[in-house]
Amino acid sequence: MDIRYLIVGSPFIIAFFYTLFWLRKWGAFNSNNDNLSKKMTPKNESLENNFILENIFLPKH
């Protein structure tokens, strides 16, 4: 293996493992399905907001 590949690639390898370290520390890989479902549900889900979004995003022909 050429030393140039190691010199150029080492910062990317270090950044990858550093990112994995922080994601693990912040709990991104914990498999608590109940906790994830609670975080993903919006608090104030109303029908009015849904209709407003539909009016914005759906073009009228």
C-alpha cells in the first residue's frame, strides 16, 4: 500500500470514527422503540394544519 493513500485518507477515517463515537455517546444507536415513537409524534397535530399544508403543496389545475 502506498503511503500517500494513508496520508490522504487518514483524516476521513478519523472523522468517521469520531462521528460514530459521538453518535453512540448521544444515544443514536439505542433501540428504545417507545422513546423514538414519542419523539417522532408532533405535539399539536390538528386538521387545520394538515389542510393548510395540502393547499400549499398541491397545485390546482
